[in-house]
Amino acid sequence: MEIRPIKTEKDYNSALSRIDKFWGVKKDTPEGDEFDLLVTLVESYELKYFPIAPPDPIEAIKFRMEQMGLSSTDMVKYLGSQSRVSEILNKKRRLSLTMIKSFYKELKIPAEILLA
């Protein structure tokens, strides 16, 4: 087993090929250990060179609404009025700290997304 840092795209593609080869190996074996190390290296490389931007806060709220089967009427209890719901969902009004706390607590939307 020869594990090296991933420094180039060639190294990255090589690591991905090795991962494919080891896919489904048993844990706690030399191959399983190599697989785990390669996955960790690839994840680190991807975080550095292919970062994923956090989602837009309003799009995150809409996504959670869809997941939970909520309508804009259901959002009144979090935002106060139907007109405020409309303003927020159409990005005509910013989220207040109280709204952010409510979405975090009640809808389990991560605060770092809502604060973006």
C-alpha cells in the first residue's frame, strides 16, 4: 500500500480509480484500510478544489417546506402574517433574527444557512 497526498488532478483521478477497485471491500483488512485512507484524501481534495457554496436561505426554507408538505399558509405561524410570508418567500424582506431562530428550532434548518 502506497498512499500519497493528492496534489494534482492526475493524483485525484488515480485515487478515484483505486477507490473504485476497492469498493465493497471488508473493513479492518489492508484493502479496507487503504480504501478508508483514499476516501479521506479524496474528500479533503474535493473540499479544497471543488467547494460547494451554501444554499440560499430562502431556497432552503422552500425546500424544507416541500419536504414537510407545508404551504405558505402554514408559514404564518413562523412569520406572523400571510403578507410577511409572501414578502419573505419572494425575497422582498430579509429574515429577522427572530425568524431565523424560529426556522432553526421548528424546521431544523441549520442557522449557518439562514444567516448566509
